[in-house]
Amino acid sequence: MMRKIYLTAALSFALCACGGLEQSGEDSVFVLEDKFINVGSEGGENIQVAYSISGPKAGNVATVGCEESWIEISKVYNNSFRISVSPNTGDQERTASLTLSCEGVKDATLVVIQGKRNGAQPAYGNFRMEVSNITTSSASVTVTPRDASVFYNYSLVSASDFGDMGTEEYISIMLGEIDRLSAIYGVEPASFLSRNVQTFPANTLMDDTEYCALVFDLYYDGQGNPVYSGNLEQLPFRTRKATQVDMTLTLSMAGSFFNVKASGSSTFICDIMSADLMDDFTSMEDVAREYVKTIRNANYGEISPYLHSGSSSEDYASYLVRGKKYIAWAAGYRDDEEDRGLTTAVYKIEFTF
């Protein structure tokens, strides 16, 4: 059985900004000729960066800041400033963000990308992806394209859903999803693409699970046809494991009733599945997390009605078939925004009804 890919933060209805203007609710905005500055590994002195302010604040001088010690800012005027970049002697490319600010003007960000020393391997391809704020159920992925003019598609899927899917198949699925949503909401496919540096938060992830952030370049031509290079870039990461509790679960079947008794007061989840479905999973923990994901998707993110404590007894008469093999299972589960996930091992019993 092929699993459905659950896309998180994959598509957005917000149109991406095109050109140099920072989109803002302010009256004045920064105008930047280029949001990316590429510097060789040897560095450079007094590199000029042009900017201006459009609107009532035109002609004001920006405050330019950078937290990286290998970049020095100098000679800031109302139309340009200069940076000096130290040589990069490391084996990896490195990036730094320059922030432009001015009272009454929305902040703007420039990214400096400095090459690796000669002979070293590149740190990333056409996109740099960085993950931060990883918890048991959430994470944020920041995508930085080398070329600020490039539009791209971003999505986050579990490694098990992505599986052995090839690049061509994955891109085909994403293009189909964009077409489907475009038809539903009556907007252009390009509305679902991203551009420039973007941070994508996700807060419905499973605990102790490997995920894969995926990005590829994509734009639509004048006839609405998708155009892309076919290069799919990936960043794997794993969510945190939930804090474990000292609790055992005792399972038993009494006719069609599935009984679970807990040794502690912590909450738990439980269910019965057909034994032949186990071929679709790598472990019982995988089964439990798929159960949680299915319940949340069907109930607008809510799972509390399916949490038990102390003991539970449920009748599965309408589900069980005589002579068929089943697996009954239960596991501790905490539904807490800061520490959500499985809190015990998954207990199971196998039986033929």
C-alpha cells in the first residue's frame, strides 16, 4: 500500500515579491539592486553595495549591521555602503546576513555568500537549507537560494513517505498538486512558488522522526508551462524524542473487547490493526505515529478524545473478522505543545479472532 505524502508548509497562497522592492505596509521601502553578494574565498576590501529608499523617507541613511566577525561595514551613505570580507581559509562556503534598517522603513536583508578555499567541496548546491528550533513536533527550515531571481518549490515530508521515490516522480507529484490547488482556488500556479530567502515553520511534525526538506527551482512560462532544471536538493533532520515516562501497559482481548490497563496515570493511545498491514511499516513506533497522524488529519489536529488514562475497554466487533490475524497495540502518548509524542515503548499482542 503506497502511503500518501503529507506536505507541510509546501504551498503558500501569498504571491512572491518580484524585483528589488521589499513588500511592506510601511510608506517607505528599501530598493536593492541585488539581495545576494558573491565573494571569492580570497575575500575583498571596500566592496561597494548600492541601495536606496523609496517613499517619504527617500534620501535617509540606512543603519547597516552584521553579526559575523569576518565582515566589516564602512562608509555608509544614503545610496551605498562598503563591506570588507576576510579570506575564507575553511573547507566550506559560508554566508552572512546584512540588515538594513531606518526609522519608518521596513528592514531589508542582504546575504553575503563567500566561496570555499580552492580544492574544498561545496557546502551546498543552488540552495542553502538550514533547520532550527527543532522540538518533538516542530521545526523551521530557512532556504537561501544562490540566485535571488530564482523561483522555487519547497516542501517538507517524512523520510518514510519520501522513501525510494526518485526526483522525477517527486517533482511530477508536486506539479500535479500545484495544478490541483490552482484549479480549486482560481489562482495562477506561480502563486504557490517562493523566492528569495524564506523561513518555513512546521508545527505538526511527529516526534523522533526523520524528515526531509526538499527544494527545486521552478517557474512558469508565458503559456503556463512549468520550467525547471530537475535538480532536487534535500536536507534531512530528525525531530526530538518525547520525554519518557515510567509506565507499563497490559493488553488483553476478551472476545471482541480490547482491554488496556496502565500502571501509571499518564495518557496512552491504543488500536487494533490487521496483521497483514505490518508490511507497510518498519516498526510498531511507526504504526503508532501513523495512527496519530491519521487521527489529527481527520479531526482538525485534535487527538484528545482518543487519549486514555488508567484503563480502557473498547469493542471492535464491527471491525474484526473471524479467522483473521490482528495486532492490538498501545503506547504512552503526551499531547503537549512543548513535549508531544510517544512516552513509552509500544506494547502489542497478536491474535486470531
